[in-house]
Amino acid sequence: MKRFSGILWVTVLLGLVLSGCGAVSHEATLLGNYVPEPGSQIEVGNVTNATGQVPKVDDEVVNIEQLLMDALAKKLRGEDLFWSAPPSRKLVLVSKIVEYEPGDAFKRWLLPGWGSTVVSVEGELRDANQLVGTVRARRTVSFGGAYTIGAWRTVFASIADDIVSELRDKIRK
Amino acid sequence: MLVRSASIAMIVVLLASCATTWQESGSFYRSAQTTLAADSTPPGARLFLSNRYLGDTPLSTTLECDQEMRQKTRKVSYWDTQPGLSLFLSLISLGLYVPFSLIPVDVETSQEPSGAFKNNEFTLRIEADGYKSWKTTVICGPQPAVNLRAVLKKL
């Protein structure tokens, strides 16, 4: 019994050390009575950096717009939601990165919450240039060890996953 | 018993008060919409919005503009953002984590409308044959809906 509980503790601890932990929130809202046509697909529209900062990692400027754009395209393809050509109905997802902190894996290993990686995105879904829906998502990586090195980049895949899963729920196949 | 209660109360107060003051961290614009419903006497008049013909009255359309959102951030303790995980860390560290957990290091963000809008003025013109043209400015943003009734005067 003692051995079992020891193994359990070690497993829990290893899990916590190796995996990133943080807060996740996301929601999508369709405006008015808008219902997307079944089979509609999404084009990744303009992505802008509205943080008012030029983010840097290791003194190098990070193109966060491109990171989010690529992550969204990849996740949409994975969900068969990526619009590439007619005849499927096209919705355009225009996104703004309103908050971004690259964070620091060493700091959050020392003290959870310190050196958190944070990204927050505001998205607008447009049908024929008419606003039909909004998506909001925020992700943080605020606790973890070595495994969270590079979270400044991987957090975009996570937030794209959140956004696309919200959109998938709203658009029937 | 009294000492234990006081200690618990002290810990609760300490955990709840570990935050810095809010600081402005920029702003961004989000799209806002206002529904415009327009009618006229006589009905069937031509409606132009910013010199673009939209249709004949009565009609309803959606105006879109940009609403400024102010963003504020503050540093809070991990108890504010991840209370469950903080408790877990405190337990597995046998309380060693508690004093460190009071340091406000995590980021909390709040967004609220500043009340400012841009691209939110639209010129509305209603015309009908044999009547004087009727003009007004419609503001998008503060209200979710605007209802207008134009009474056109005969020439």
C-alpha cells in the first residue's frame, strides 16, 4: 500500500513537472439569428498584433501574427474547416492578438505564476464582410518545468485549438 | 481554538490581498453593431446610407463601427488565478510553498469599453419623388438599436 501511494505521488509530481499548466478560457458567439450554412469553411483572414508591443524572445523579434495564422490554418485543416476554394461557403476569421507575454520556463519552474506565457485573441467571423460572430480565447502557461520551454511558440497551437474547437461546435458538417 | 481561528482568518486575508494595482496596458478596437430601422411618410422612399443606396423604406440594416476597449493588467498571486493548483502545491510541499505563493507574480487582465468609437457616423438620406430630401446623421455604437421615422415634406 505504501509503495503504491509512493508511486502515485511520484507519478503526480512527474506529471506536474513535465506538463504545462495554466488557465484556459474560450467562447464563441454567433450574432443575432445567424446560423452558418452546413459545410461552411473558414478562411484565415488578417491577423494583427494589437498588444502595442513588439514581442522578443532571446532578443529576437517574434512574428506572432504569422505564428497564429499558421496555427489556425493547421487546426482548421485538421477539422476539415479550412476554406481553400469554392464551392463551399466561406466565412473569414479576422483575428487580433490583444495580449502576449512570451514568459520564461525557468521562472515558472521556480515559482508558479512567475514568468507565465500568456496569449489572448479576439476573433471576428465575417460572412460576405458582414460581422456574424465573435470568438475570444485566452491561454496561459503558468506552471511547469522543462517541458514548457518553448511555450512562447506552442501556446499558439493551443489557442488555435481552442478557437477552432469553438468554431467546430458552431458550424455543422 | 481562538488561535487556530485567528490564524485561518489571517491566512485568508493574506491570500486575498496579494495583488498589485491595476495598470493601463493599452487599448484595441473591436467591432460594434447597431441595428437601424428606418421608416418614412410616405412609405417606399429611397434610403441612402453614406451616399449608398440601400433600398426602399421601411427597411432595417446593421451599422458597424469600431469600439475602443481599454485593457488593464495587474499582478496577482497564484491563489487568485489557480486556487486549486495553489492548494495542491501547498499540500504536497507541506506548507513550504505558502509564503512564496503570496508573491503577486501572475498576470490578470481586464478589458472594458472606454466609451469611444471610431468610424461611427453615418449620413442617412431619404428621398421620394415630389418631396424634399430628408437628411440626418446616425451614430453607431452606444445604443444597440436606432429607430427613425422620416416625415417628408412636399415640394
